[in-house]
Amino acid sequence: MASTLPYRDINVHASSSYYAFSSPSSPNAPTLVIDRPSGDFRLSEGKVLGAKRVSNRYVVVITKAQTMGRLRGQMVHCVVATEFLPLRDPQVRDPDEDTYLALLKTFLKNGPMYFSYTMDLTNSFQRQAEKDLADPLWKRADDRFFWNRFIQTDLIEYRLGTSQRSSLRQSVGAHPEVDPYILPVMFGMLRITNTSVKGNPFTFALITRRSRHRGGTRYFSRGIDDKGNVSNFNETEQIVILNDDASAGMAGYAGDGFQNGRIPGNPGKEVHILSYIQTRGSVPVYWAEINTLKYTPKLQVRGVDSAVPAAKRHFDEQIKTYGDNYMVNLVNQKGREVRVKEAYEQMTRLLVSTPAENTMPSPSTEQQFHVVEPAEKHQEYDRLHYVYFDFHNETKGLRWHRAQLLLDQLQQPLLKQQYFHGVDMPGDKLGRMEVRNRQTSVVRTNCMDCLDRTNVVQSMLGRWTLTRMLIDLGFLRTGENASDDAAFEHLFRNVWADNADVVSRSYSGTGALKTDFTRTGNRTRAGMLQDLNNSCSRYFQNNFTDGPRQDAFDLFLGAYRPSSSDATHVDRRPVLIQSMPYILAGCLFFIFISIFTRRLPDATVWPLRLMTMLCLGIAVWTGRFIWTHGTLYVNWPKLNTPPWATEGYQDAMSSVRHDPVIGSFIRGHERGRSEARLGYLEEGKKRKE
């Protein structure tokens, strides 16, 4: 039975009463109709059935895509442009709706999203080999990486014949004809390159899939939630395809006669697919960093015991999906990060039934490595293996070669875990693979942000595994390395550096640090200046622009549902506190004008000097006030304000009420003061009591 694939070409007919979607290459397929303004679905002229509105009050369609290449002959595309089709033409301008729309448009414009009409990009090749390829593409998709899953909820419910609305909870009949209209989209990074090593051609690809669960920005999404989802979770798959002649052709469209949308390859050679999976994700405990306008935020770590149920849910999924987890922790063992390190180790001890610990010092540090392993395997969580590596201390001074120590420590687990190896089955209409080898475990790497340090380690493990793959394929002899080929090493470095930039940009707002070394192997002045620029940009964005970015994540992923009673974008701070930055800017402007403006020879000077001194004093005081109460001036997310942000706001307001200068003006102004969310944190509970 052939699988149902999404339509490649969809025409949209818009009228005042409906939107009609049809595929010209499939004239016998029914037309999907979305009535306006109700958002109800129907096929052709069938009975109208209820459904919720699509993406609140809009249908989001992809209008332009860029072809990124082919994998196994199947085209992969990047979303370039989208369009929002309103279900209701607004008679009155709604400022909140305009704000939501602007957030979503910016998010879709900047978000790197990819899709394929014939290939499941949300699943690794190993998981694809385990799926029933007769199922529709959207049913095979990995829910973690199905990024447009929420905005397609209504369409999927209509397809399944169910509705979540109380009046229409009963089944109304399935509609499999809708399957081709449901297209899974992946968020992350994807590069496909035809290359060679020592004259042996193959396709090299790198795919990073970011989880849609607990999606967000750097300082507004940390740690784990109650459902077991961690922040900035990414799965990276490094792929080698041998004899992939089908990927060298031009793009095709529906109805071209290719089986499953694929171009037949060279029938005389087997197509080999080799892939290696790594993951990264935030430390799975309850922790947060609270912005205060200072360069280093305030770190807050909750009790580890309270996070055990959530961590169990997280690792239940990880073990089920990947097998044994080798958890590589790269945070610092000194300074502020040590609390996160200790919390992670405590969590591992609580999960593993019989933990056996081993600490290996070095001449420069007490803990070069700290390993927590299960002494015996009695339960599922004894498949967790914790490895701490003092990355910063060992590699400081650009001694990146010292990271090889971690590779030596992981040598046996890497040999044991293997990698996926599959071979195309010629003539199989569904494109199934013969599995010859499976990856049995995964290395889960983290630092504080899961960005710069993590990418260095992941690229190192990727290079080691790639060398092993090429030796097994006969491209290299034992003792040789993929890096011996200078042209391929340049490509490999740049692909992994691009991966670092994409993952970093989607989480922190800027590219990764030290990518000049990743790309060239040398530290350059231009690279140092770029790192300075990125660091300054991160500071500005994390404090002043990441709030709206987090709101966009919450809107698109369904973590926040707009309602008619929203007033979330109203600034509820007292007017005097809101005015402080403007007072500071006005005083600095006056001082600048008074210094650099020419004066008449007979002009009286002392009034100007007196006013300048007064403005200088006010500027110093307001600047100190803003710096001291920085939490009040961070641009926090307004849709789902984090509990620690609410608590920080309450603490700052309490301090302002006791200020000797403006405290009397602030007392009694209680707009926005709420203790409803203080109970979320243990510290908040104590403070509230």
C-alpha cells in the first residue's frame, strides 16, 4: 500500500466567505474548504463540520521555499516566506491582534524551518527505518520536532474526526482525504553537500532538530518543566550516504512518475546510509537565571528532590528513544556555575540505584573528570552514565586539543554504541531500508547554554565517528583520519560552525562564540572582535528584546492562547518608574548640548552651569536607580511571564517602596502587584509566608 504524501502544489482560492485549497496535479482529490469567519472545515461540498479557528484567526500558508538539496533522491526545502490569511476581516483595529501578528511574522521570518514532501525530516534515519512507511507523513512525524503541530491542531482533529470543543467532542468521522494537506515542518539546521574524501565521493549532511517542547530564549527558558521537557533540547544527526546518485538531479513536482517522489539511483550499486545521533539539552533540574541588567544574571536553583519526578519523565523518554544516555556535563566546577553542576550530580545519584563515583584530578584542577556510573543494573535509570569534564580549565588559552581528553574518556562507550547503517532496498515502492547496524546509545552534552562549549565537543565526537564510518566503508585505512583530507576538513569545520551559529542564534539571538577557531583552527583579531560584538549583542538582546521573542515562541507553539479579555501588553509599572530612562536620557541630552553648543560672548554663564550641574546630579541618581533596580527595566515576556521574573519584580518593587527619595510616591501604587505566582518557587513560598 502506497503512503499518502503531502501535495507539492496547492492553489488557494479566496473569497469573502471561504478559503478553498486544491492541488492542480491531483484533480480528482477533494478540495479543502475553510469557511469564514467561523473557521469550520469541509471537503468539496460535503457537510460542514465544526473546528476551532486555525492559529486563532488566521490560516498560515508557505508561499515561498528554497530547495536545500536531496537526501536519497528526496528534495528538502527551507521556508522562505509565509502569508497569513485572515478568517475574519476586522472592522475595528485591535492593537493586541496587531501585536500578536507582528510577533508571529517576525518569528516565521527569522526561524530556520525545513520540510520535505516525501521524507520525514523530524525522524532520524534509524527511527525512519522502524516506522510504517504506509502511514501518512504527518502520522510518522516525531511529535517533539513537529514544529507546526499546534497550528495544524484543528486540521488534524478534523482529519481524525474529533474536536476538543465541549459541544463537538463526539466523533464526526475520519477524513483521510485531508492527509495530503498536513505538512510537518522542522525547526533547526540542515546542510546537504556532495563531497569526497581521498577521491571517494559521498553525500555529507548535518541535521539539527530543535524540540518544540519548552521552546524559548536563553534566559527565559532554562532547566526542566513538570512534564519532563528541557530547554534548548536539540537532536543532531550526522549523515553519510554512499552511491546516492539520485541526489544529483534537478527538482521535480507531483505527477512526474517517480516512485514515492524519488529519482531512481544507480541500480548497480547499493545505496548505504550511515548516521550518528547526538543530543544536547539544559540541565534537567529546576533552575533559572534572573536578568537584572548586570552582565551576569542572578542564578537560582530549586531543591533537587522536587525535580526528580520531572527528571524521571525526561529520561524515560530519552532511554526509550536512544538507549543508554552518556550525560557529558561541561559547566564550570568553580564560581556561580558550580551550583548547577552539583545539582546535576545530585539528581544522577537520586536516579541511579547503586551509584559508583570516580574523581580524576589533574595538575591544575581537583576534578578533571567526575564520573557517576551505576555499579549494577537493577532498573531503567541505571542506563544513565554521568561524565563531568572541566572544559574551561582544560582548554583555556585556546588549548582546544585538550578536549581530546574527553574523547579518550568516552572511547569505550563510543565503540560500544556504534552508529546506524542502512541499505536501500531496490524496487521497494515505499523506500524501505535494510538495517545492518543500529546505534544503541547516545551522548547527551550540556553546558550552561548548551551552545559554544557543547558544539566544540559535539563536532569532535562527530569527526571521530565519521572517521570510523569511513574506515568501515574502506575509504580510509586504520590509523588515518577524515581530517587528513584538507578540503573535506575545511568543509566539515564550516558545516559544524554553521550549525553552532544556527543553534545559538535561535536560542541566544546571536551567532556562536569562537567560530573563527572552529572554521580555521586559528584565533584571529577579526574573530575576537566578532566575539566582542556577539557578547554585547547578547547582553542587549537578553535584557531588552528577548521578551517579545519568547512571546513569539509561546504563541506559535501554543504555550499561550490569546483571549478576548487580554490586556497583557499594558505596562503596569508605576509611571514614575517608567519615566526613569526618559529622565536619564533628557538629562544626558541637556548636558551634551550645554557642553558642545556655542555661547554668545556676553551671555550669562552661571544659570547654564547650575542647570548642567543639576542635570548631572539627576542623571547620576537615575542611572544608579536603574542599575540598582534593573529587574524593573528588563523586557520580560508578557504572555507567559516566568515565575522567577514575577518574584524578582516583587522584590524590586518592595525595595523601591523603601527608597528615601521616591518611596513615598510609589507606596499606594499597586498596579500589577500580585503574589499569585510566588508560590511556584520554594523561596517565594517562604517570602510569601
